[in-house]
Amino acid sequence: MKQFCIISLYMLSAWATSASAQDDKVPNLWAEIHANAIPSFQVNSIKHTGTQSQGIILSISDFEQSRFGINFQLFRGFNSAVDFLYGAGIFYAVINNDSFRLKSGINISRFAVNDYRREGDVVGGKIEDQFPDTFKPYLEVEWPLAKSISLTLQSGYRLMRSDITTIEEILERYPDGSPYRVHATDNQQWYSSGFEFGFGIKFKLY
């Protein structure tokens, strides 16, 4: 979570500096209800096909001042192994006119996982990541329906990073046989989770 806080604070400070430099104009705040269709999804060693997710996105932007914007996400779904996803992102309006916007961005998020391998009582056992990181580059088209309402279509590809612990040796055990002290190694595993296709509706809050 530390890296998300650092990124968010950095982006917010950049917006604050930009606003103060341009007549103290405050960027717009948007709330979006968003849903994704996910043909293939993987987190740790759990794979699933034909799933979906739903969530809320808060975004800060003012395309009259800058083509850059930031967002904060909270999602549920994906599959039964996942409690929720949270994170932040940055995007850029490649095309920006009155008819539509084409945006390119990347979301940096983290999953909270409830179902993962916890084989800490045997040599060679694996303990998977409860909070794997995820990186999702995407393209999005936004159509303004009115001054305060927009529709979005999005296509992205999700990459994952999980920390996997392997039990190399059990040094001591409790009287009941459960491990007390172990020798273990930690490894990072990078893998593809797959494509996601989403749509949403945005409402201007400020």
C-alpha cells in the first residue's frame, strides 16, 4: 500500500501546483460506475474463465488545463478467491475534442485475496501472496452525453506480480507438530492475468 500512497500524493501535489499556477482553478472531480468482462483471469495459482468485476472510480481531471488526469479505484468480483481490488492510476487524453476523448493510461492496484496456498507446515510447501500487485495498461474512449455525464468504453491487459514463499527447512516445531521456526526463500513471480473489456457511466461531482 505504501507505493500507492506515494504515487497518489505525488500526482495530487502536481495537480495542486498546476492549479495554483493557473488562477487557482481546481480540477474536476468525477465518479464512475464501471463494469468489466474478463474472458480469462488468474491470481496466484487460481485460474478462472468467463468472469466479471464491478466497481467505483473517482477521477480528477481538467482537460482545459492539462491532458493528464488521475484516478482511484475500488472493485469487487473477478472470482471467489478475491475480496476486492484497490489502487490508483494516471491517464492521458491522446485525442481531446467536444465529440469524444481517446485516453491511454495505466492503473497500479493491489488485490486482497482470501483463497491462496498456505502450505507452511511441510518442506517444499508454498505460501502464496495475499496481496498481489497488478498493473493494467489500457485504452479508453469517452463520449460526453451532457456537461456532467459521460459514457466510457475500455480495453486493457492485466499483468500480475506475486511474492511466493517456499519452505526450505523446518527448524523447530511446537508440541502439536505445527512449525515454530522455518527456513524459507521468497521469490517474485510475474505473469499475465489477461484482457479486460469494460464500460461505465461518469458523473461530475465538482
